[in-house]
Amino acid sequence: MSQPQVRPEIEDLPTYKAGKQVDAVAGLIPYKLSSNENAFAPSPAVLSAIIESASNINRYPDPFATALTKSISTKFDVPEAMIATGTGSVGVCQQIIQATCASGDEVMFAWRSFEAYPIITKIAGAINLEVSLKQDASHDLDAMAKAVTSATRVIFICTPNNPTGNVVSQSEVDEFLKKVPKSVLVIIDEAYVEFNRDPAAVNGLATVKANTNVGLLRTFSKAYGLAGLRVGYFIGPENVAEAVRKTAVPFGVSNIAQSAAVACLEHEEELLENVEAIVQKRNWFERELHALGVDFVESQANFVWLPVGKDTEAFTKLCAEYALAVRPFAGEGVRISIGEQAGLDRVLEVIKVFQLSKNVST
Ligand SMILES: *Cc1c(COP(=O)(O)O)cnc(C)c1O
């Protein structure tokens, strides 16, 4: 039967799996610990910026995000020409790949890493080059450098890595950049950088400034708590920033998102206090996991990775029975966001029940 034709690579695409909503369980408050969201509600200053700009939604937004671009430029001391904004950093990612890759070109990233990379690569008709993480879940930058071909256009380094939470060090990245041709764009995805406390981790901004082929991705969705508003940005080579602006969906970043993001940067100190509270909670959660003898990857993000392997499905199901949504990766492990305290307390309870049931069955 004839019907409108969709490109085969689009038909084959996996659908992006957003963090699952929590199913209701009688008597239990549900907690969603599956999407790395910020559990703090927006601050009064951010809320009033949102409300104020809401009264202008009969107008198109500023297509150049002028005020936000200025704020970012001031904050990082980079020229505005190096900055491009987008509908979340996923939107920016897609703009980057559309701007740099044609059919048959390659996009490289570690695997497992951020699930959006392979999807947006395929949408562009480009080819995914996935290089396995090492046994300890760290990036194998040696293998990645060796895997570069004449068709490689973009390499993503996600640090802290989603879903494993660990970072790539500055010295590793410096070594890597010596081996990668300057014609290849290396993107450091720092969606969770505000939660990092490891001084050896790569400094994305300094690396952008020191290299001609490095770009940075940042988002307001995680530390700044604006996941629902869709705003992120790129800082990098001017020609790439310009191309990223050209490939944006016109008027994609709403006025509400722009003014909320500006308000976040103006009130950053308060927001970073929340971030510090999340970091403290993460450290507490890891100590508890350690005390329970649970294997985990030390995290510098707002989530923790439990490599539970073949137990992934059973553990996720048990969490759901306790009204907890966590993020499973079948056969590999579970990612748990550092959300509400009561949710994390309950995760620890579920782990104890799970350990008990395993001891009984073995
Ligand atoms: C969450 C996330 C993003 C960004 O999400 P947006 O909401 O689109 O800004 C980007 N990269 C990684 C690795 C993430 O986990």
C-alpha cells in the first residue's frame, strides 16, 4: 500500500525514553528519581521573572536571545560571537550536528553516555561511532583518539558522564586533544558541571579558550532547575556558534525561558546554595550505599549509577512497588537522581529489601 515515505533511519529510531512517571501506590508519596531533575522549586526571583514575561507571550521572543547572550558573555568572559542558545542543550546538540554533519559523516561518543547523542546523529543521517567506556565506567580517550577517521566531524565528551556520573580529567583531555585533528569539533558536555567537586576534572571553559576546535555545552535544566523551560547554550569557535544559530528552530527559546535564565544568572549565589545542598545529599547517599555494601560509581553529578547488571529489571520493579521511579538501563544498571530526601531514604529501604530477597533466594 502506498503511503507517505519516511527516511528509513528515522523509522528505525528508538524513541527517546524520558524518565518514567511514577505509578501511584496506595499510602505512599511517589518520588521521581529518574530524570536528574532539581527537586528545589524555582526561587521567588526566578518565578517573578517568569510571571512578568508571561504577560508578553502574544509577542514572538527575541530570536537572538540578546539579554541572555550578554549575561553568559559576562559570566564567562567570552565574546558574544562565541555563544549560541537553544531549546535545552539537547536542542543545541541537534543544532551542532545539523550544522556540521552530512550523510555518512561520523559522530563519536563514549558508550554508555547520554542517550540523545545517537538519536540526533541518526536524524542528521550521520553515523554513530560508539566507543565503550572502560571497565571502571571511565571514558577510554585513547581508544576514542584511535577511532577517529577522515569522516569524523564531532566528538562528544560528557563529563560528568550521564548515566555513570564520573568525570574526565583535564590531563586526559589535554592528551586527547593533541591526538585529534583540529578539523574535528570536540564538544565537552557539562550538563552537570555545577555538581562537580573534583579539582582534577576538565575545565570546559578553559579548554574552549585554549583550543580552536573545542566547544562547550551547558544547560539551565539541571543545577538551575529550569528543565521545563528548555534553555541551554553553546560556547565555542565563532564559526560553529554562528552555524548553531543558523540551524536553530526560529524563535525556539521563549521569552519566558530567556528571562528565567537571565534571572538565574543574576541570582546565581542562591541557586548554587541549593546545588551545594544536593552535593551534600549525594555524598551522604554514597556513604549509605557504601555502608550497605552496594557497588556504585563515585558521582560528581546529581545522580548515582548502580551497575547492578542482570538485577536491573528486578530492582527497578521493586522500586516501582515502593512508588519510586528510577532510570533502568536493561542489563547494565540503574541511575538514581539525587532528589527528595524522603525518596532517597526509601531507595535505601528498597535496597535492603532487595538484598534480603537475594540472600533468601541464593
Ligand atoms: C540533561 C542533559 C542535557 C540537557 O538537557 P536539556 O534539558 O536539553 O538542556 C545535556 N546533556 C546531558 C548529558 C544531559 O544529561
